[in-house]
Amino acid sequence: MTFANQVAIGPEFFGKAFNDYADWGWALVREFFQNSADAGSYDIHFVVSVDGNGDTILTVRNNGTPMTRDILVNKLLALGGSGKNFQGSVGGFGKAKEILYFCHQGYTIHTGNLIVTGSGAGYNIEETDNAIAGTVSSITMSGDHVSRITGVLSLFASYCQWDGCLYLNGQHINTNLRKGSPRREITSGTIYTNRMFPGKMIVRMGGIPMFWSHAGLNDRGVILELGGKSSEYLTVS
């Protein structure tokens, strides 16, 4: 049976997505970064500012492979659709799409020759002659979150070991935290220690930090580099 109308779902419906994460700012940065890396990007730009209404505008631009219409419509913009198995990636095509796009006042996605403009679960998609090599995502967040996002991104970058170029508001930031000394092989990966972040345990996959916590060491930090596939380990956290 075909229905002429659908229930409208606004961004307020997805407001609880902020509570699905211990730190929604970290999750937001991590998922945008990971999606960009999964797309083959070696150049990622974060630009964050406050508009005239006191709301936050976050724009993320990468030079990876653009998304196709099928991925946009049937994966990224479909509730319950996930690109993790579709692409073998960590990225936010599952539950994380809510914190990336749906829970904010509005969003735009320009990928290849496609432009999406949306709010909540509603969106328009159109083709443009102004095709780009990569993807530019922009979200409008209620309130001023500039300090939080810039702080989280700086911390995220300092825990990262990635060979590409990462920029925050036009300034290059380093992503070169080396593993350190190997200490032990475990089922899920390899444990390393170094003296860069004493008392911290950083869990990474492919050099990209997933999350961090406090470790019981005063003179050194711990890095756990996970092996295998991301879908075997990663859930909303």
C-alpha cells in the first residue's frame, strides 16, 4: 500500500541523541573525522563559528570520494540504515547520523554533484552543476558551542596518529602521536606505552582515537591499538 503523506519528524525528536554519548562533542568530532577518513580523505577542514543569532555553525570539508545518491538516500539519510557493513568502515552511517545531522536545527551536505538541505528527518536533495571533489557538511546547532568543539577537536588531534592534514579554522593542527613502546599483545589489539600523556589510556583504531579514559600510571600513558574490523568493537558510547 502506498501512502501520500508521512509523519513529520523535527530535530526535537532526535534531541535525546546528545544523551547517547558520554561526551557528545567528542562523538561529533570523531564521527565527522572518521567518515572523512573512511572516504579516503587526506585533507580535512573543520570551521566553527557563531552566527548572528548566537547559534553555532560547524562546517566540515574533506577531499575524499563523494557519496552517491544511493548512499545518501538509502544509508546516511535512512533511519536504521547503516553504512558500516556497506563500506566496512567505522563511520557514522548508523546511530551516529543523529548526532551528525538530525538533532540540529538544520544541515546541508554537498557531495559530488548532490546537495542535501534538511532539518530533522526532512530533507530535499537536488543535483547541481557545481560538483565538488569531496564532501562539505554544515550543521546549525542551537547555542554557542564553539569553545567546546574547538577544545575537543584539539584534544582529539593530539591523541591521533594520522598522515593526512587536519585544519581548525584554517590553522593546521598536528596528528602525530606515536604509539610508543609495545608492551603486550591481547585478543583485541596491542598495548603500547609512552610518556606523552601520563595517566591517560587512549583507545585507537588505525591511529584514530575512539575514546579515552584515565589509567593508573603516573609516569606514562597507555595506547591500545585495536585490530580487526571496527564493526566488531564499536557501538554508541
